[in-house]
Amino acid sequence: MALHNLLSLEVFFHVVIHSVIFTILVESVLSADSKYEACVPQNCGTGPNISYPFWILDKSEDFCRAKGFDVACERNKPIYKTSGAHYLIEDISYDNQSFHLVDVEVLDTTCFAPQQNFSFDRSSLTFQSSNSDLLFFYNCSANVSISYPKRVVTCAFAANQTILISFVALVPRGKHYGFNALVPCESLVFAPVELTEENSSVIVETQDYAKLLTQGFSLEWSEPSCANCRSSGGTCGLNGSTVVCFCPDGAHSKHCNDVIPGGVVLVLSLLILTIRWRKKRNNVPYGISKNTSSDLERGSIYFGVSVFSYTELEEATNNFDASKELGDGGFGTVYHGILRDGREVAVKRLYEHNYKKVTQFMNEVEILTRLHHRNLVALYGCTSCQSKELLLVYEFIPNGTVADHLHVDISRRRQEINLANWAINRIQNHAFNELIDPSLGFQSDSSIERMAQSVSEVAFRCLQLEKEMRPTMEEVLEALKEIQEYKEEKSEGEATGKCMHPSPEGDHVVLLKNSKVLPSPDSVTGKFVSCSTTSFSSG
């Protein structure tokens, strides 16, 4: 009877597979022409033609769209919208995979003073190497000093304010601007511009910075190229999540001259997946070696953590409902859940399930099971490597628990009650004595004081609320190594009686070069070097 049931199951499986293959073939033939017609280039009336990866809002089918490349037609002009600003698309180079933008805000104005930072939500977009930044410092309490030439922006003054000053500076991308944060400004806005051979000599002491804004800048994208498809008479689109070439005779993989149409590719892919499924249905998930699998199983037992089933955690988080999200970080999203035994937990769901993530998963399990402290959340357990996803289960700390254990003076200002805001405020005001243990001797030893201020720079950047504004751990490590290396160099210099001078290019070195955050104390943006007892502040 068992053998009969097994044979019946196999027959049923083959019938289903052949039915799916036949359906895909028929659908591919019948829908090819309609998809080709639906994804042909369109236009807003003026400006460049819009085709994959770009698409026009309310005019394009789902299979013609690439996420993050939507274009709005306003007054017959193509507009690319980001969070907080709109940009006119002046040109699109599909061969070079780049497009040129101009801020709509500066096209019809006499005051060239943008109020919004440029940001894009698509990870496949990058600035061209010729781009630089115009930095606008608004409503500063005095005329501050920076590392690059600047010009006062007179039209940006508040109507009833005469004591504040605003200015603009041109800073090469990736360079630090050496801003003296002792003089606070209300806001700092980054506006990308493009430096070409014609405008490479432009400096902001002249009025030419306005010309730079109106000339715009370029972005590049890294979506799969569709040049071969277009040159063969086709148009790109999506078949599921795969980019294909829609042609008059059907869907092809790369261009209309392909020998094998896209429908056949789908069938072959389905057959390969079927064979792979049959071979691996009793094995570990694809991409994880058997050694890694056994290591993870042994690790969960060795480290003494409980192993939860994926089904139980899926049930605890209501199928990972978005309303239960507590936040997300560099490696995963955290959800609130309630286990079957009634315990409230925080479930961390890693973004990807591959070998690299398994390694991070194992490292986190190993580290957290060794840490025990009343101020650290406890690791309750994890899933096994054979589950659908890698999940970590932590003790849940509800809002207010930490505050209940902190004796906070309620008469303090609101920004002083939040620990991160309080620390940022103390660093900006150079109140290091309220942050640093006096037993370190930083108030009596100038070298320790400089080192403490340098570490405060790192802490300042790590405390930013937006995760995009915080440095990576590699950048933090590099910064701390620089601080340590300087201490060692200085000690050697004192031992030999030599004075350690900074390098010529080190006048304005920033420890975390790629971070764009609010200004921090200037005392930690330069090389912390001195051969006398002169005050370190450059203000």
C-alpha cells in the first residue's frame, strides 16, 4: 500500500509539472506581442524617451517597471522625485546607463539656496565621478571658517534677522569640509553639482555657483544593460524578477536574435529546479555547505541556546506582520512576538539566507551566549540551519523599562533625557567632563584630553539617529586605529625629543571620511598634534 501511494504521488507530480510547462508555453506565445507593445518607449511631451528601467506613473504595466525608476509627467516634462525634492530629467543615456538631473527649485528662482538635501532610495544609483557638492550653511551665528573658499548667500537671510549669516562652499565629493562647529548653524544642505572641463575652474567666491546649480548633475544606474535588446528591435521588461527582452515574436533572454525564446528558457529553468528539488529535498538549503550545517547544529547545542522552529516564530510574530516591527539594522529586521508559553520576545530576521549570513548568524549566537549583564538583552535561542530563514530570539524589553530604572530629573529639557541626544549635546558643547571618567586624567594631561576628544568624534557619529548617517564598524575601527597610532607616534617623538608634525595634507583630516552628519566639534576634525601647550581648539 505504501509503494502504491508513493507511485501515485510520483504520477501526480509529473502530471502537475507537465501541465505547468504547457501553460507557460501557451501563455508565452499569446502574451508576447502584448508585452512588447506595452513596454515600447513613451514620452511626457518634451524631454527624453522613457523606457526600461524608467517608466511613467499611471501609464506603464507592472512588467515594464524597475523599482525606484518611476517618472512623473508634469506640464509635459519628465520629473524624477526623491524624498523632499523634484528634479527635471534633462537627458537619459541608455548606452552609458546615466541620466542628468536639474533641481526644479532652482530653475525658476533668483535666490539660489536649496532647502533640501539630495537623497535617493535606490541602492543601484551612484553619483558620477565628476560630481562634487555645494554645501549651504544656513543661519550661522558668525562667519565661520572652513577648508574651502566660500561665499555669503545674502538672499538666504531671515527677513527679521540681521545677525545670522548663510554661505555656500564647493567641496569635492568624499572630502571633509573642516567646519568649525563651535559656531552653530541652523541647517546644512548638500546639493550635488557636476564639474566638467568647461566649469572645472568655477569657484564660489564668484556668482558662478548659481550656474553650477542650474547645470545640474548626473547619476548612473547598475541595472542589467538593455543595449543589445534595443539594438535588435526589442524592449526590456520583467518576467517575474528576471530582466528579459520583449520582441514581436516573443520574449527572449537578451536580444531578439536569440535562438531560444524566453518561454523555452522558463521551461528549462523549471525542469532544472524540479530536478534540484528532488535531489535536495532531504538536504540542507541551497548555498549552505554540509560542514556549515553541522557546525551550526553543534553550535546551538554547545552554546546552550534553545532551538525554535520557524513555524513557531512565524506564529509568534503573526507571520512577521509589519505592525510588529520594532526596527531594523545592518543585518536584519526585529519583530515583537509572543511565544506559545506566553513569553514576549524580540525576533531578529536576517535579510538574506546565504553562507555569509550563516557565518554572521553563528558569530552572533556565539558572542551573545557568552555575554550576561543586567543591561544587555538575553538571547533566548535561534532557529536551526534547516529552517526557511535564520532567526534569533531575544528577550523583549518594552518601552519605558530602561527609563524606569534611570533616576532622571524631570526638570531637564526633553533633549537631555534621551541618552543619545544628551551625549550629542555634551560633545557639541565640549562638556567632556560630564562624559569622561575623571580618573583617566584627561583634564590634567593634554595628550589624553586630545585622545578623549578624538574618541568623542567617533561617538558623535555613532549616535546619529538615522542608520544611513552612522559609520560602519570598519570605519569606526579605522578611526580608533588612527587615534592609537598617533598616541604611539607621539610617545616615540617625546622619547627622542622630536616634535611630530602633521603631514601637509593633514590639516583637515576627518576620521570617518564617508559620513555626512551634523557638524561635530572642530577639535576632533584635525590631526590631534601639538608641540606646545597651546589650546587645541581652532575656533
